[in-house]
Amino acid sequence: MARVLCLDFDDTIVMENTARLVFERFAAPAWRDREADYRAGRLTVEQFNAAALLTVSATRDELRAFCADTVTLRPGFLEALDWALWNGWTPVVVSNGFDFYVDAVLDKAGVDRVARHAGRTRFDYRWQVTYLSPRGIELEAGYKLSYAAAFKGVGDFVAYVGDGASDIEAAKLARVVFARDALLRALEGVHPRVYAFETFHDVIAVLEREAPAWAEDAASS
């Protein structure tokens, strides 16, 4: 049984919503119409990101440079990765965002031993993105959920770290949840092990205090 620290990216690993910053800087105004469709429930987050990305005009190098220079890592993130690796946990990034900015930010931070799963982008006349499940199935909904289900399906012990509505269904499958904002509001008092956090120092403190007991519980069950 692996111990997986499953990490959302936007508003979690970084303080900002990187996709939104990209759209505000590089997308045509039509992206806001797609955002209205998403907020009204007519599009999933994956469909919204794909539709908004179609309106972006920039090179990959421009996008990578902008994202790497604009967003800020949440305090304690690098220390949390070190803790995980030293203590036998496997950190994994699972994001509905885009590979070009997840890679740019983590590469700049020197994070090279963490698996990254995000929308796979390509430029073919226009920017396009594909979301693939762990089995290689193209998805238009439930991208994060597909990874959480895969981890659970092989018996992994998953601690999920996230903040938003798109994290809720995936986080419900985790044994432990570290949550902020919409995710915290949805799961607090519902999930048996949900912990509020603002920095990754909060996450580390809980892991150091509680993880040994979690391991014993998992072994006994």
C-alpha cells in the first residue's frame, strides 16, 4: 500500500489561479462568456478550460515565462515535499490546469521528483488541451476524480490537498483531506478526517502528529 499525497495546483500549491491569470492576460474577451457558462453549470471545469484556451494567443515560451514569473508558491510547499519524500509518502500533482504552467512553475522551483498530471496542451492553429485519465481515456469531466479513484482502486492510502469545488468528489475518496475554501465548506463535518490549512506548514504539522496512527489504522483494516 502506497501513501499518496495528492496535490491540487491552482490556489493550493500556488497562491493564485494560474489559468485565470493566463486568460486575463492572453485570451480574447470571449473567454468570459465561457466562464459564465461554467458558473451556470452548462460546462464542466474541463470543458471551460478547453473552450477558454482556444481563445489564447501566445507562444508556449511566452506562457511559461509569464506563469513562472507571476505566481507564488504557497509557504511550506517545498518543505512538505521534503517531508513526504523523507517519510515514505509519494507526492503527486493532479490539476485541471495546463501542463505548460504546472511544468514551468515546478521546474523553476527545482521540483523534479514529483509526478505531474494536468491538461496536455498542444498548438495546432489554436491552443487545445486534452485531459486523459490514468487509463488513457479522454475526459471532459471528472479528471481529478479519475486519479483519486485509481489510487483508491489499487489500495493506496491517499491524503488529498485542495481548495475548490472541482476537488470535492476526488477528495471524498481520500482517507484524509487537507482543505481550504469551497472544499473545506463542503467536507467539514462530513468527511471523517478533514483538516483546514492555510500554509503547507499546517499540513506538515498534522502529518507529523497523525500519520503514524493512520498507518496503524490502515494496517489493521
